[in-house]
Amino acid sequence: MDRVTAFVLGRRGKWVVLAVWVLILVVSAPLAGKLTGAQDNEASSWLPKDAESTQVVELSERFVPSDVLPAVVVYDRGGAAITGADRAKAAADARRFTTVRDEDGAKIVTKVQGPITSRDGQSLQTIVDIKVGEEGWEKLGPAVEDMRDIAQRDGGAAGLEAHVTGPGGYSGDFAQVFSGFDATLLYITAVIVVVILLITYRSPSLWAVPLICVFFSLTAAQALIYLLAEHAGLTVNGQSAFILIVLMFGAGTDYALLLIARYREELRRHADRHTAMAMALHRAGPAILASGTTVALSLLCLLIATLNSSKSMGPVMAIGIVVVLASMLTLLPALLVICGRWLFWPRLPHHGSPEPTERGAWARIGGAIARRPRITWVVTALVLGVMAIGMTGLKTEYLAQRDAFWGDKPDSEIGEEVLVKHFPAGAGAPVQVVASAGSAQPVTSALDSVPKISDVRQVGPPRDGLAYIEGTLDAPPDAREGFDAIEQARDAVHAVPGANAKVGGTTAVTLDINDAASRDQNVVIPLVLLVVLIILAALLRALVAPLILVATVVLSFAAALGVSALVFDHVFGFAGADPQFPLWAFVFLVALGTDYNIFLMTRVHEEAKQHGTRRGALIGLAATGAVITSAGTVLAGTFAALGSLPLVFVTELGFAVAFGVLLDTFIVRSVLVSALTMDVGRWMWWPSGLARVSEPVKPTRTPPA
């Protein structure tokens, strides 16, 4: 660290650092812009390779292309009978659908079936197969919109309503939501950070420096992730690309706040800004480095997940953290030293001026905690425990596609409501079975015997010794009833001797994702806690403090999840949460919560060597309370920006992390941990030598630093 510091802060070194980052920006910018095109938002690509539905996707490519999605165009008159003119329009539309092309002018519709009249005579449906292609998901949204334009024209059938739904319709709506929103989210997040930094620093210029560093590092990270997605098989989807933006803004600004706060302290002690920054990096740099390492390693624990969406998110987010960490330890110090003290105008930290944190609000709060630390932490822990009770009501079994959006219903959701009234619920999303060719007949009979599955038929002749069979699900394809039917179908076809039959399809994919998410949660969460415990033990050279800190992190997460569950159910009115939600929320809250533990406890550890643990806790809280709560506010604000995306899963994740971070910084870290440290005293550092140092008389006010 000292050699890096000497180079970064050298008279010439700081300019070299700036030049290197400018070069990185120039090289990265064109590549970063291609990241959206490298995303894979197909649900089946998230599955583990050994999942049964994944195997069906691979085997069924002999019979149906894996890159084709069926869109269902449904027509109705709101309960009235379909007319001859309606049938004529639907038939004409079916011919027009074959002319739909992608943005490059290539044919995108491979087959059109229908129109098919419902049994009650009140609706029509046409199934349109759309060829997406391996890299064409971003073209799906415009193609679906073109189909809607065709279907919703009057065409002589006034009063007839038309909607595009099914897997193709929903995927098209998802694609439209994600299309171009990364830039919008970037602007929203940047505005939130600017406003909070203006309030924090009350300076018209200082806010720009952390923001410039985040922008440089975000561009570099997106370029690196794009290269890995294109050439190393890294899976990136729209959700991870969005979360990357808010994570890098939030974490990067956190690290900047900690370094700037320490730099401002040192400017009051040193006349030369280079010396002041060298001291700031020497003292705050290890905490920042440890914090970033903890977050990156916690995220990399997701590599053992079976779901590719979780597994890939780990390295994607870890890359972002490592790059932004490098920026905050090199580019930020260089820019601060280049610009000088004037950046802090109008509140310049003059050499020799008093340190305001010594008598600030957090010094007074620390004094109040010190008078009754045990009562403080016991009451705080009980309140958090009561808040955690709400997590028992969190619904994470599944989140149906029709419940995936909030706000105005997308056309695909409206279309599904019409479709299930008049047609089998699984229309357009068939149950797929692949079995040995010699067992086609008994497997077909076994599948046909399953309740809620009808219209079972073998599609095409056998190929490569395999037979392909489809059935229609007469239950909602993404609800418990549909999942039960898939499980019954698997039991039935697996029982056919020698058939080696496997059941897949859209509903099976969702079921396998849910099962894999439960397994990942049980495996990844303990590993993340172990990693955090090891890092804290190595950093603080103790065992008691890390165990206590990990316990507070878990309690904080449980309380945040409990409140979130109540808000989702009773305030937002969401139908449930995605099965991956608890794991993602846990990883972010625990990793980022440990950040604030490190910020606080490294300072307490530093001060305890001179003043004792209880006095050191007061000094540490006074010195870091403001910066920790400011950092938490910034991070919460950036994750809250995810609420601007009209997707339930992303909004829920944004709210849970934002609320959890605020709870962590204002209550858990600043009150609960400080009170526990004051109560436990020097034994926090057991078994290190610091635990054997006698504790001075317990203070009631913050001493000078």
C-alpha cells in the first residue's frame, strides 16, 4: 500500500494515474456500449445443466428449434360471440404476421397456427412462432409490438379486442422494459448520488470527483464484462446489468466518502495536501480494501450456485466491485490531490482547525449510549427481533409472469387473463416430453393419464432414436397447480420401463428454477457467513468481535426482510417474491453491512490501542458515525432507484436492500454494535493481546481524538 501511495501521490505520479484512467475510458467506452447486446434473458439459460428441463431443451432441438418462442394472439368481444367478420380479420392477421421482420429486415416468424375458435365461441387464438436467435433477444420487443399493431387494427371488425401474450408476448414486454433502460437508470442513480453528496458536503464541486471516478470504473467494468460474456461464456442478463450500475454507484461512493472523510481530517493536521492524502490512504486504505474484498468474495460465493442467473451474477458484481475499488484507491486520491483544498469550499479544512466530529451529533449519541450500553443493545436487539417476525409471511414459492409487473398492466398480462377464460391455461406453452423412440406409445399414454394435461400427441417422426411428445396444460403454467401437474407428469413417464423419458417446457423450467433457488439458498448463505467471519477475524485479529458482528448482520438482514415482507404484502400489494429474492437480498445486505462493520470497527480497533476499547468505541463512533450514515444513505438511494423499473422482482430487491442499509447504518451499526462494544469492552478483541489490556474508567463523553 505504501509503494502504491507514494506513486499515486507523487508530483508526477498523480498525473500518470489520471492519464492511465483516461486511456482505460477511451478503450472501454465502445465495448461497454455493446454489453446490452451480449445479455441472455432466456429463462432456460439460467438453469443448471443437470436440470431435467435443461436436458429437454437440448434434446428437443432435434424436433423444435430452441431459439423459437410462441406468441399467442387472442381476440375477444368481452363475453359476446365471435362474428364471421372477426374470423375473417383474425385470418387476415395470421397472413400478415408472416411478414413481420426484425430491425435488420430478416424474417422472424417461422410458423403461424390458427386462428382457433374457443369452445364457448367467444374468443379466437393464433399461435405465432417467433425465431429469436442466439443474439436476437433485444429484437423480440419490437417484433411483438409489430404484431400488436397488426392485431389491434380495426380491419372491419369494430369492437374486437386483441392482445399478444404467451411466452413470446411476455418476453417481448420484458425486452421492451429492459431496452434502453440502463441509460435511464444510470441518470436516475447519478442524480440521486449528486443530491445526497451536495447535502452531505455542502460543496458545489466536491460531489463531482467521486462521480467521475464511478463513471470511469463503471465503463471499464462493463467493457470487461462484455468481453467475458462474448469470449469466456459468462452469462449476463438484464437484471444483473441493472444491479451492476446501482451497486457500483453505491459502493464506489461509500468508499469515496470514507476516504474523503479521513482526508479532510488529515488536512486539518498537515499543511501539505500530498502528506495529508498519504496519511488518509495509510489509515483508511486498509479498511476500504478490506471492505471491497469482503463484498467481492461474498459475491463470488454465488459461483457455487446451481442457477446460472445467480452463478453469473457473482462474477459480474465482483468485477464491478474490484474495478470501482481500484478507482477509489488510485484515481480518486490523484484527483483530490490535483484539485487541492478548494474542492471543499465553502467549508475549507484549514491546517490547524478543530475537527468538528469531536463534538458533533454522533459524539453526543455515543455519550448517551455509554451511560447504559447493555440496556441499549438489549432493547435494540429485541426491537429488531420483533421486526424479523414478518419474514415468516414472505411468499417466495413462485412469482407468476402475470404478477411480474407493477403499475399499468402490460398487454401480455391482459391477454393472459382473456386467454385463460376461453382456452386451456397452458395454451401456447406446451408440456414437452422426450423419450426413446421405442417407448413413444406407452409414454404418450402415461402423459395422457395425468390430470390437467390434455391433447397429448407425438410431434413428427422419431429422430436419432428419440420421440418428441407434447401436451397442453389445463392449469396456470406458472402457478402451484401447474407445477403439481408437471411433477405428476414426471412421475408417470419416469415409470415407463426403458423410456428414459424427460419432461420439460416452460412450466417445467419455472419449477426447476424454483427448486434450484431453494438449494442455492441453503448452500450459499452459510458460505457467505463463513467468508465474512474469516475476513473480520483476520482484519481485527480476534474471534469474539467477528462472531458478534456476524450475529448483528444476520439480525439486521432478518429485520429488513421481515419489514419488507409486510410492505410487499400490505403496502405494494405484490403477489409474492421471486424464489431468488432472499438469496440476492442476503448477499447484498450481508456483504454491504460488513462494509460498515469494517469502517466502524477498524477505527475502534485503532483507537482502542491508545484509549481502551470503551473509549475507543466512543471516538470511533464520533469519527465515523456521520460518514457511515452518509454512505448508507447514498447506497440506499442508489438501490431505491431500482424501483423506477416496473418489475416486481427488481423493485422488491431495491426496496429490501435500501431499507436494510438504512436500518443497518442508522441503528445496527451505529447503536447496536457500539453499545455491544462498550458493554463487552476489551473482550471484543479476544484472543489477541489487546484483550489483556486493562480498561480505563468508563467515560460518559467523547474525549478529544
